[in-house]
Amino acid sequence: MLFQGECGGILAGPVIRRAWRSARKAVLSPHVYESPTGRRVYDNRNTRPTKWLNDGIPPAQVAEWAGNSVAVLPATYARCIDGRLPGPKLRLEAAGDLPQMPGAG
């Protein structure tokens, strides 16, 4: 178990939060430490699936690894996925199969 005390019991919330705050302060630049990035331990829950999706890992695989359904991914990560459109767009343009945008002449 991640947050287990010396005697095997689960650590109290305030103990975990203090340790987390100290760890963040020790490894992050002051600017990042003051930002909301990873402020709570739970904030990191979505970090890895977001990276996997941004790295092009198939959504079905990400869902399995993250313990989610594929249907949950767009609702949770749609605003986090970055940089995935240029490659497919270039392939569609090269194939002459890019849809016309409304108002484009």
C-alpha cells in the first residue's frame, strides 16, 4: 500500500498531505510548486493516462491500464489531449480526403 505507516496501518490524511507538500517543494521549481500542478495527491490520477493519450497509445489500451472504460476517456481527457491532430490532418490532406470546412472556398 502506498500510504502505509510503520505498523502497517494507513497514514492519516494530514500526514500524507504534509509529506506530499514537502516532496513537491523539494523537487519542483518555485513557479511550479505555487501552481495547481499536482497540488493534491489525487491530482496525479489523470497525469499518466493523459500522457499515454498524448503519446498516441490507443484509447482502449489506456482505458484498460487506467481502470476506466473507453467511454469515460473523452469525458475526462478530451480537454487534456494535445498535439494529436497535425499528423492525421497531414495524412488526410496528402490523400485528398480532408473534409471541407464550412465557408471555405
